Amino acid sequence: MTSTPYTVADVMTTKVIAVTPSTGFKDIATAMEQWKVTALPVIEGEGHVVGVVSEADLLPKEEFHEHRPGLIEQMRRLGDTAKAGSTRAENLMTTPAVTVCPDATLPQAARLMADRHIKRLPVVDADGTLQGIVSRADLLKVFLRTDEELAAEIRRTVIDRLFPLSHEAVKVTVAQGIATLTGQVRDGNLIPLAERLTHSVEGIVDVRCQLKHPADATSS
């Protein structure tokens, strides 16, 4: 009934800057600055993702630059203090990497980012080979779809299919991503479904369903 949902493959960046386990600290920092990214996948062999190194992994080096942590602090923050003394990606990276597959839906990727408190995910195939990277900004690309494009999809995938006999009596408008459905339809039982399916169209911000059934007018 609905159109095929957007997947990670539709919005991911396929040109990915990655490092290897032997990449040095300064080279990692330089790559982040040069490519304006906050994290880099760490790969070995023919692109197998073994970890991710982020700005957060590099910060302990600066945090403990002017003072050596005491014994209690070392015990409390073993991971950070170990990274402060590390110089290569293999000792700095977070492993195993949190990854996502290309056919994951955008809500699935968004939930994974939220649950794990991360800003980007390496995209890997079934063998764990790097295919791309998806960021929070990539997931928001669907909201850049034009109002005209959204209205056309709602009419094609929702209204025309749900109401084949009365679809011409339905008006679909979209403004700033907010869809409004107005008009009369023959099957009032399908109105809640029409609203839900319109909500599911990628890029829709909100739905104002004002569809009516002839019986509604006679009963009021």
C-alpha cells in the first residue's frame, strides 16, 4: 500500500575517509580537520571495519596533557587514561564498531544513533566491509524534499490507492512539510488509515486530516 521506505543506502555518503589500525594520532586529527568529520572508521584488509575513532577518543590526550592522573583517577577512568598514552588508531578506537546495514530504514538508523549516543554510523555489508557512512545530517535529507514532491507521493501512494472511487474528491496540499487532506470519501473507515499512511511518507513533518464521509454531514 505504501511506497518503499527510504533506506540508509539512499542517503549515505559513499566517499568515506577511513584510517587503518596503524594510523598515527596526528594523522587522525589532521584527517578529521581536513574532511570536517568528527569520527573515522578504522579498517583493515579489504575494507573490513574493526572500529571507529572519534574526537572523544582523542580528547584524553589533551585533557591529561598538563597533569598526570592520580591513582584513583586512573582506576576510575582506565579507558581514558589508556587512550591518553596511545599514539595509534588501534589503541584509540572504540571497538567493536557500531555499524548499520545499507537496507536499514532511516528510523532504524536514527534509533541506533540515539540509543548509542553517536553522530554517524559506518555502513557495512553482510561481511562487515565498509560501503559508506551515514550521519545525522544524512538522515534529515528526506526533509529537504519539496512540498510538490511530497503531495504527489501522498496522492499516488495513499489517496489514489485507498479511495479509487472517490480520490478525485480529495484535495492534497503540503506546505512546509505539513500535509493537509480535505474532501469527502466513500469509505469513512479508511480515513484513520489514510492519516497514518500519510504520516509515514518520508519527509512529512505533520498531517492535518480533514477528510469526511457523507454520513458525517447527515449525522451532524
